[in-house]
Amino acid sequence: MKHVDAIIVGGGPAGLAAAIELRRKGIDDILILEREKKPGGILRQCIHDGFGLTRFGETLSGPEYAARFVREAESLEIPCLTDTTVLEITPDRHVFASSSEHGMMEFEAGAIILAMGCRERTRGAISIPGTRPAGVYTAGVAQAYINLKNKMVGRRVIILGSGDIGMIMARRMTLEGAEVLGVFEVQPYASGLPRNVEQCLNDYNIPLSLSHTVTDIRGTDRLESVVISEVDDHMQPIPGTEKEYECDTLVLSVGLIPENELTWMAGAEKDPGTSGPAVDENYQTTVPGIFAAGNVLHVHDLVDFVSLEAEALADSAARFITQGSLPESKLAVRGGELVGGLTPSRISGESDVTVSFRVRRPLRDCTVEIRQGETVLKRRKMAKALPAEMIQIKLAADKLNTTDDLEVTVSC
Amino acid sequence: MLREFTCIMCPQGCDISVELEGKTIKGISGNKCPKGEAYVTQEIENPMRNIATSVLVDGGDLPLASVRLSGVIPKDRIFDVMAEIRKVEVPAPVHEGDVVIADVLGLGVDVIVTKDVEAA
Amino acid sequence: MEQWDVIVIGAGVVGSAVARELARYQLRVAVLEKELDVACGNSSRNTGMLHAGFTYKPGTLKAECAVEGNKEFDQVAAELGVPFKRTGKLVVGFTDHDMENILKFKAIGEQNGVEGMRIIDKAEIESIEPHAGGEFAMYVPSSGILDPMAYTIALADNAAQNGVKFFFDRKVTAIERYIANNCYLVYTSQQTFRTKWVINCAGAYASQISEMLGYPNYPVRGFKGEYFVLDKKAGQFLKIPVYPAPNDRGGFSTHATPTVDGNILVGPDSYVTEDWEDYKCTKDHLDGLIRDGSKMFKQMRREYFIRNFAGIRWKRVDEEGNVLDFKLESDQQHNPNTVNLVGIESPGVTCALPLARRAVARLVEVEKPSVNEHFNPHRPAPKRFYDMTHEEQAAAIAEDPEYGEIVCRCETVTRAEIRRAINNPLGVHTVTGIKNRTRATMGRCQGGYCETRITEMIEEELGIKPTDVRYNHAGSYMFTGPVRSGKTDDSASEGSVSA
């Protein structure tokens, strides 16, 4: 069994950024474990541009954004085992991984950084009725086939869900000659970014229908048609509004879920608000020395913020590795009713905190307030707030006390 | 005439309202930065876009190399450029930044590779 | 023309069991299946219970075969390498009427030869399964759980390993008897088979085949039920099937059952359908399952939903609609050299081998074939990587490095296992075929990570084009062509951009 100061599970944007930053902080003994043949994660198939504006001040495609981190990691000679899947993480920080080349490996880690990203919500998870023909793909799978494997998945397409990947695939498939009949969203608002509604749908005359959902899937061999219904205020289909669309492909973009099977195996507790692990301001889970950042923690709308978060994590992980522990975080972080996906779950009050959350529904002219006891730490007025956009607010340590819980509220 | 735009220059996606007389902007509001005004001006004049797609690679460790344009092109030429890109097949290896079509259709921009594909 | 001693029509659990039992004799046997794999119909579309046999009328073929099939299953599972757990079952009740029905069926069970059933109190329920509801229960120790798809595959594999030939994508369209040559011509969608014997195991379509063979077109009625499959994370809450007290006719409403793989099945409900392959799930019934399922299984939460499926029990009925027993018949005088099996539904999985032995006995009595000395009842079933200890995993990778590459993350299925599945003894090459042999794509991400790899492996291993990959059925193509091909791609039509 080999000891490694820092094991990073996942060589996507979060893992690479954490590794590079750890090395810069003086941690030499680092190992990235990546299940794919090459590092870069999901960005390798996100060939569209729009990445990097925050992190690099320029707009890049996904592969270019990833390559900047891959090259940096290579120049710093950070070891990365590809084609390697982590099978188990134990609470005492043992990592079991397998690969064809190296067989079964067991490591003992000083710190473990969870950077597994997220997965897509599937047809089964949302229980779409109907038959089970070929031709029903999640947006990410369709994207992998089209952009990585050179396989076109269909010609006449309906997209369910207005997540960013769904809209990006609407444009992508249109560019490749498919006919995208429409994007249907069960919520009364688009779940992806407004710019993607504009440049992916409006640019290509692809209609977006809000408050609609798929209520039947038809065809036994290949998809033949789907039935779309309007939904009411409780998102229940309204009888009599059914409309059948002939199509050979249904692309689902109905949400992303943090990929935390290994996290739970390691004994970390879940934050019910994010479905990801509960972490403190140091991105430390409830298991000492196991950290999480990026989409494994909570799903981000921009990769730039994934990188920045992983870099912040690296700072605390480096301190943990050199000092052996971090200040205990006893203060709870609580959100009001309009606040969703709030992280961190708890803080110590002794160091800087970045609070991240989303509003639960689109709001105009609202006020975000962060309080500790009676003290208002931050008040921010926002002309517009959308669930698609993560809100991040930084609080300096010198403003925080070490006795009161943190409350985040949004009011209109 | 009042026209509404969603700016696509960055992920903020500002809702911009513009007071127009013909093609002349008389008033603009909602943009949080100057890029918004530039975007709207261009959008009224001649909308420009970049595109991202793939070219076929012969003998590579991946079948496709992703590509984008070195700059924006008029929106109504997107499918003309796609038709050109579809004709291309490049031998491996190709690297990020390689030009696969220079000055595509005389539009003043190149089609450039965004991903390394090594020889298999 | 293909010449055979026996043609078995249908590769469901009964057809596969018949094929396997026929392989004990020196006979040339072919199985004709309309789908691209075994158990595509109702053989796999059920709860996967090894039934004890306490709800079937004494003296019926159903009761006889269920008890027989139940008793022998430990040995069958060991021979065929099929995961099986004799979990027992709790039939829970709340009211006096529940108790009456439970006692009624306990008596029936005892008459049928079911052993060990006993009434237990709330405290004992608690000690057996803390998550089960009920004021009292009947504990049935002999009930068990199995994966009916895996069992059918194992039966068919074992038949194939002993010389039986399986033909997929062959829908039987007509059967002609040639008296002079003492043979039948079986016409299918692809070719015609000449055979001495025909055994009808066509499941939902058994009445149609029955008519082709000269027997009546027995009336059947389809009772459809829908299911939820829940994540293994929910599996920790249920270790034993918990059924509500049966209704007056011996039927059970929606229940929760653990699977051998650690998932939970919630369902089925029951309603009449007219369509032979009405396997679609409907919003109303799924909503109903959520409602009723929550009563039996308190952890019925949306975050655990993985997928849904539906199955149909085609029951033989009389003119008044009363459900009749399984039909197993032969008639040397009018329809010589045939065995007809109609109305085989629940508990068909439990009864498959006992029924098969009875069907084969009819043939043996007439034909007196020589015994196949080389018959091997054991089917090799290597331990899954998922089930191995880390030491065993290390040894497996050292032996075959492809064990080191995890293709399906959720179910921890390796490249070595996928490759072996693609080269299965039956020659099944669909994506769902690989799934059913390995569990790849069956986890919470439903193939999001591994499906692109599996389709690629199928293409490489078989040397086929992506457009020839099939998801499940013959027309279930997955790809319409390459995004980029060497020549100009004519199939890509022109799009349009708004002004």
C-alpha cells in the first residue's frame, strides 16, 4: 500500500484545478485518478464555446478550456492515472482503484479530494410513461455520440427540458442537419441560461414551449412519436391539451445530479438541499480530510466557477495536509424559503466563506441578505435573479463571529 | 420602436431594451457593461455568430476533431460554412489551433481545431 | 431446409426450460423466437418471485408445479449459476378479514404441500423485517427471489451448451402438417423449418400457435401490471418480500419485493388489456403505484426511481371469465407429435422446469429417444467482479487485465465481463442483451456513462457498422449514420437561420 499526500478522484475541471493549486501551495505528492482515457472530463465533449470568460477573460471551447489545465498539470508533472476507476473510499482515507495497466491499487491518502462531477437525470428518474423504444437519449449521451464517437443519433428530434446541455444539443443537432421540432419545459421558465435560449434556440427558429411536458412515448422498435401536454400550476398535465409529434429521437435535458456514490461509501453526510455532501467553508465533508468541490458538491452553471471553487478547496486541503486538521465548523448555514442549493452547510466563523445558492424561482427586484444573529453581513439588491444562475457571495473572516449561525434569505 | 434583446456576450445574459428609429439607437438600458451596447448595435446592423462543430480525422485516436471559427461570421452564412466544414477530412495528428480551412468562403475567418487528436 | 427432431416455439422461460430438458436426449432441437433475445415477453416482466404455492387451487397443475419447482430450486440455481435467495415472505394483515383470508390460504398451502408456514405476531414481524407493516403476518419460509431474466438466460445457455440451436428474429407465421412424411413445416418470417415434433411455448401467443397445431384457440385474458424499479440505495430498507393479505380470490395488490441484485420492485397493479404487447407504462397507473406502493414500502421516494416496466399475465379463462389452470396437452390421434402449453402465466417462472419435464415426458413416451450421455446440467457462471473481494478482484485483473477496466460505473461491470457477454452462447447482440447478461446500464445513471462504450465494443467485437447496432428489437436502430463521413454526407439536410 502506497501513501499519497493528496488523492484527487476525477481528472475533470475540478480535479485538475485542485491538483494544480495544491502543487502551487507546496504539496508535491499528488495523484489524480481518472476513469477516462484522457483527463479533461465532460469538457472534452462540450465543443461549443463560452467557457473561460471569468477564469481567463476570453471565450474558449470546452476542449480548449480543459487543455489549459491539462497542459499546466503536465508541465507541473502532476501524476495522473487514466483508465483508472476508484472502486471504494474508506472513512480512514484508503482508496481502492482498478485499471487494466496497474491492476488493483490501494492507497492511503493524507487528504482525498472528491471531484467526480455529476450525472444526468434519466427517463426512469422522472417516470415518463410510454413504451421503451430506441431513440431516447439524455442530452449528454447524445452529445458524446455526436461529438466524440461520430455517430448521429437521429434526424427528427424533440427535446424535453431546457437545461443548458439540452439547448446546446438543439443547436448542435440542427447544425448537423437534424430537424429539431421544439424544446419543451415543464417549468414556467427556462432552466438554462437566457443567452442559450437566444443563441441556441431563437437563432435557429427552434420553438421553446414552457409549462409543457412529454406524457407519452410511442413506438416499439425505434421511437415513432411523443405526446406533449400542457401542464397546470402544479406541473400536472392538463387533459385535452395532448399533441402528438412524429419524431425518431427524444433528447432529455431534465437535470444533473452530483455523482456521490464514493462519497457516501466514505461515510460523508449528505446535504438534503444540494443532494451533494455537506461541507464547511473549507469544502471539507463531515469526514475529516475528505474534501469536495465542483459539480460533485453542487451543480454549477459555469465551469469557470468549478475551477475557482476547486482552487479554493486546494487552499484548505493544503492546510489540512500540512497542519493535520482544520478548525471545527459548528455554526449552521440556513437558507430562507426562496433559497435553494445552499453551500456550505456549516462554518467555523474563523475564516473567509463563499456562500453559494440559487433562487427557487425567477425573481425581479429582490434583496439577498446574509445575517449572523442580529448582524447583517451583506445585503445585495438584484434586479433579476434566475434559478439557472448560481449566486455566490464572499464573506470576509473579520466580519464573522464564531457563535451565531448564518442565515441567508431572499425577499421580494 | 422599442426592441428587447438578450445579450449573449457573457453568461449574465442581460435583458437589454433599445429605443430604435430605423436602425439608429436612440436609447439603451438594461446592459451592465459596454459589451451589451456593442452587441445590440451589431445585432441590429448584421447579426454575427461563431459556430462549433467537428471535422473528420483520418487515422486518429478519435474519429473527429472539434473545430470553431477564429472569429464571428454573419448569422445567415452559418449553414454555408457548415457545408464547407463537412467536406473536410484531415490526417492525424491535428492540434489545437491548427487551421483546417483558411479564410472560409472569403469571410475573413479560419476554421481552427480546438482539440488535439493524435495518430492512432 | 433446416431439418429438426423438435422445434420449440418461443424462448421464454418455459421454452428455454423445455429446450434444456430436451437436451438430455439425443435429439436435434431448435428454438424459434420472434425477438432478438430470450425472455423478451412476460418471462422477464414480473416480480421474480420463487412462489411457495399457497394460493393455487389444490390438485391443479399450477399448484403441483409451483410446489415442485419451489422445492428443487436451490439445486437448479446452483447447477445453472443463477443468483437466488430463499428469503421467505411475509404476508401481512391488519383486520380480522385479512386474518380469515390468510388462514384460508395457509390451509390451501398445507394441502398443496407447502411446508413451514406459520402465523406470527407483530413482535416477530419486527424481528424479521423492521420496515414491514402489519399487525400480524403469515411467514412463508420457502418463498424466494430470483432474476427471471438471468434464469431464462441460464436455461437457454445451458441448452445451447448441450447442443440446442436458438434462432432469433423468427416469428412463426404458419405450421403445416405433412402426414405422408410424418413431419411439420414451420414457416417463419425468415425461413422454413422441417421437424418431426413441435412444442408450443409461445406465451402470450400460445393460443394462436395452438390453433396452427390443430388445438383450440383457447380464450385468454391479459392482466397487465406496471412496476417501479428502485435504486439499490432503497434496497437496504427491505430484505424480505412483504405482501398484503390476499383478496378473496387469492390475488395480491401492489407489493414491494427486493431483487437478488439489491434493488426494490414496487408493483404490479392489475388491469385488463387487449393488446398482446401492451408493455407501455401509463401516468395514471404509475401515480397509483406511488400511492399504493407507499403504503407497503414507506421509503417509496422519487430520488430512488430508476425505471418502470410493465408485464401482462395472459390467463386462460372460461366463457364466464373465470381463470383456468395451466393447459399442458398432447393428442397423438389428432395432432401427433405435438405438445401444447397454453395459459402459462404466474407462477410460470417457478413452474418452468416442472412443466418442461412434463412436456418432454410426453415426447419421450412416444419417441423413446436415446439419452444424451454428454449432457452437462452445469452452466459455468463466473463470479461477478462486483461480488468479488478486493483480493479476488486483484487476482482477476492479474489473470485478465480487461477486468481492470470498469465500463459500467454504477454496477461495476468490467470490460472483460462485457466482452464475454457479447460472445454469449446464444449469439445475442442487442444492447439490452448485454445489459441483461452483465447488469451494465441497469444502475442509477441508466447507461449515461457506459452505453457509448458498450455500443463501441459491440461494433468492434462483431465487426459491424454502428447503424447495425440494435437496442432491443429488430428495428431498434440506435444511430442514423455518421456525423461526418469520408464523402459528402447527402443525408444532412439544409437547416435555416432566422433573420
